[in-house]
Amino acid sequence: MSEQMHEGLINKPARPVGIVGYGAYVPRYRLPGTEISRIWMGEPSPGPVKEKAVAGLDEDVITMSIEAARNALARAGIDAKLLRAVWVGSESHPYAVKPSGTVVAEAIGASTHIQAGDWEFACKAGTEAFVAGMGLVGSQMGDYAMAIGVDTAQGKPGDALEYTASSGGAAFIIGPAEESLATIDAQYSYVTDTPDFWRRAHQIYPEHGQRFTGEPAYFHHILSAANTIMQGTGMSPADFAYAIFHQPNEKFPSQVARQLGFKSDQIKQGLLSPVIGNTYAGSSLLGLTAVLDVASPGDRILLTSYGSGAGSDAFIFTVHEALLARRGTALSTQDYINRRTEIDYATYVRFRNKLAMR
């Protein structure tokens, strides 16, 4: 496909938009990978991540979304009543039938004259909500929309997913470009019917297609989305200060970065999976918060999410001077990562309700 044809696939709202506020939340509890292997393999051994973040007894997608949303509002410096949408993307909503978005909207003090609801698309549910926020603000249906990606992901006991499935997420307020900390210069999405990961109704734990989850799932979709948005905008890896890819583990995003031509220095700031695990819908968005915490005006950022089922959303951002003035108005992502309490496997089982008591 020619560069001109790629350009026609790139989404750019009629009204320029950007990120006017963002916030992260990561629970304090950490389960080391060696503790999981000690239980299931009889001895501690290295796993795909050093440790993962675990939600506490009183935490779920709603409570973590509220914390991230409050941080985003603090950074934006706007009243919650100015929001015209609060959308929560997750694959672990507390209720099968009852939205998370309405609870979050009321808890943060948003108006009742608002769009609220939930999004699902596995690990890219958060970026799906982000694209919708771009559309709402870009069409001038409202000036501000909040998009959240948060999960309390679970893996079947003893399964490979248990090493990485973690908790946490991020919230973003999309608004007019002239007020933004970073503009959203371009967006592109790529989807296929690739059943690499699924959970049917009434199942507690998801199933996955083993090595099938790498190729043709993760790598095909991220490579397709990232290459298309770069070709459509006439950019190359050298044009970006940072790149963020969905991070189910440390190996996959590092490998896809090399295939695309990015260097390790460009991805290390947003690569959080080794220390907090895979936060699913919050994975790539949390990586973006960590990058924004240190980025400089003029820096370009490429973000490409991935969701099983399957698809990728790619974005190009440019950081602006206003970001510097908003630093220190909310806890940074690293603040949450540093706030760490280690737990053992038994405590993890209790916190994540892995023993059926009824």
C-alpha cells in the first residue's frame, strides 16, 4: 500500500484535540514471580516479570478508576462538571450488568448531564474509550471527555497468565488542542477476528491460545498498526523520543520495538510490566503516563495498544510546554510504583478471592 493510501486511513479530528489531564493508579501490593513459582513448581525461579501489582480487598475497577480520574482532574485543573463523558474501559468490571462509568462519574463530582458507560475490547478497552473521547471532543459535541483504562486481571492458578495478570490503570481527559499538555496528532486502528484469548460468560478465568497469542495475534496487529500510522504520517522511528507498546510481559514489547526499528532507550521509560505486571486495559495507557511524567516539550510519542480478539490502536502525540507547569499537581506513576508492600501467595489468594467460599 502506498504512503498516500496509508494517509487516507489515518484519523485526525476536524477540531484539533489533545490530552489536557492524565492520572495513574497502581495498588501498593506486590506479588513476586518467585512466590508464584515456589507454589506451583516447588522452587522459586525467574518468571516473565519480577513482580506484579495486586488490588487489595477493598479495591476494584471502580475504586481504582476513581483514584486515576481524580489525579487526571488535578493535572487538568478543571472542574469535573465540565466533563461531557466518563468512559471506563476494562475486562474486569465489578458488575456484569451495571455500568462502572456512572459510579465513577458521580464519585468524582461530574454533572448528571453527561455520557457515561463502559467499554470492552480485552487489553485495548482503554484506548477504545480514548478514541471515542477524541471523536466527541473533535466533533465539538463537548469540550472535555474522560477515558479510563483499568483492570484487576486474573489468571487461572498455576497458569502462565498468573505470573503477569495484575491490577492498575490510568485516566485521561481529552480536550481542545490549545489547552493540551500533549496534542493527539494522528490515530489509526487495525482489527481482525483472531481468537487468541477469551472468556465465556460464567467462566471465572480466561483461556488463551498459548504461543498463538504472539503470532499472528500480538505481533501482527501491533506491527500493522504502528507501521501504517508511521507511513501515513511520513514518520519513522527516528522521529520519536518515546514509543509505548502493549506489555503483556517484557519480551513482547522489546521484540516488537526492535522489529519496527526502535531502540531500547526509546521504550524503557514506558515499559512497566517487569515491575507491576500486565494491567491489561491499563497497560499501554499506564506506560503513557510514565512517559508524560518525564517528557519534554517537542517530544513525539508513539503509542500502540493491543487487545485480544484482536486489534491495535496507534496514536502519535506531541508534548507541549504546558505539561511542565502541571508537574507536581498529582502523584506520578513512579510514586505509585515506589509505594510497595510485598505479599505472599496466600495473601494474594485472599485478596483476589481465588477460594470459592459459596
